[in-house]
Amino acid sequence: MRCLKHHLHEDEVYQADGHMHHVEEIPLTTIREFVANSLVHSNLSPKHFDYR
């Protein structure tokens, strides 16, 4: 996750009260969810792989 965070862009946005906060291009929670769903829903059975 540290590598992804390093390569994603981050904007600095000022709130109405004048405080600045950082907004990630893609939230890390979204990336974590994508990776978790990919692993959970992937077919890892031996029949699925082509060993040519």
C-alpha cells in the first residue's frame, strides 16, 4: 500500500474554515476493497490454470 500511496496523486484542498486537507486521487480504502474482492472472487482451482 505504501508503494501505491507514493505513486498516486494527492490534492491539497482548503475547507470553508480555511484549514487545508489532503484528498487522494483514489482513496486507499477503495484500492484495498478492489484487491480483496479480486482475491475472494478469483478462481484458484487447478482446473482453471493452463500449464502449457
